[in-house]
Amino acid sequence: MRLSRSTAIVAGVLACVVGGLAPSWLQERAIVTHDFESSAQEWSVAGDTGQSEPRFHATGGHPGGFISYEDEAVGETWYFRAPASLLRALRAAENGTLSYSLKQSAEIPGVLDDDIIIVGPAGRLSYRFRTSPGTEWTPLSVKLAAEAGWRWNWNAPATQEQIHRVLADATSLEIRGEYHTGPDEGGLDNVVLRSGG
């Protein structure tokens, strides 16, 4: 019997709690959830040649549906771009977490670039994970706090005050979808924004 997405998530959390391994986000409240069950939920793509629409897949996600984009292979790193509904919620997510699942089309050593970029009138925040996603779904999560290692305007470590100001009036949030040069395809699923616990 195939479990629904919500049933599978609840079962996984309960298993962690019973086993004494409750995740740190358990005390946090989900304020935005994009699971791509029936649509692309207004996400777009900042592609090699401008803004594009991602492809929606009804199956093959982690679980259920997901969105993907195929690289135009003209040199720029492309990103999944969040809709306005998520941007409006960032203010309430300070000290909370942004989590999502990614997969890519090939196990090829990638180019170095920012994995998450959040921009607003107050400046630019960026974050890089230590590992790249593989060809299977890879869960990723980062705390929206200075202690996590965010960068400010490309180079400097971000302070909590800088993070606060950007999140309070964010105009763009992008999640990296491209991890190596040449033709490739990236998939995104399970985007969840949680408030601080």
C-alpha cells in the first residue's frame, strides 16, 4: 500500500521520536510548504538566457510530484526562483530553517557556486553546502541564522542583523539547480520554510 506524502512524513517523524532521534526542526512550525503535488506552485527558473518556467512532474518526486529544469548549456549557473508567497514568509522564518530536496542528472564533479541566494534592498545573503546533491533525492537544510555560516554581499560572514534586514524585505530567493558544466537537468522537491523554535 502506498502511503500519502503527509502520512509518510508523520510516520518518519514518529519513528525518529520513538528512537530518541527527534530532529531539531521538530519544535519549529512550517509556515510555507511547497511539495509540488499538483503544480509548480508559481516557482520559476533564473536560466542561462533569462527567466523560464520549470517542468512539472506529477510523479517521481520525494515522493509525489516535483519540478525540474534542463540546462541551456550556455555558461551561466541556473537557479530555481521562489514565488512571492515564500518571500513574504521569510520575515517570520528568521532563526528557523529552509529545507528542500534536490537531485541532478549526473555524478560529475561540479563547479563551485552559491547554493542559496537571498536578495533584498538591504543586501545579498548566500550559502554553500559542503556537498553537492547526487542523482538520487538529497535532502538539504540550513538555519536562517548567522551561526549557520551565511555570507554577506559575496565575501564577508553575515551578522544576525544583516540577515534580519534582508529577510524583512526580500525580493528574491534562489535555489541552485545546476552543479556541473555542460548539459544537465536538476530537480527540486519538498521546499519547507519553518519558523524559529
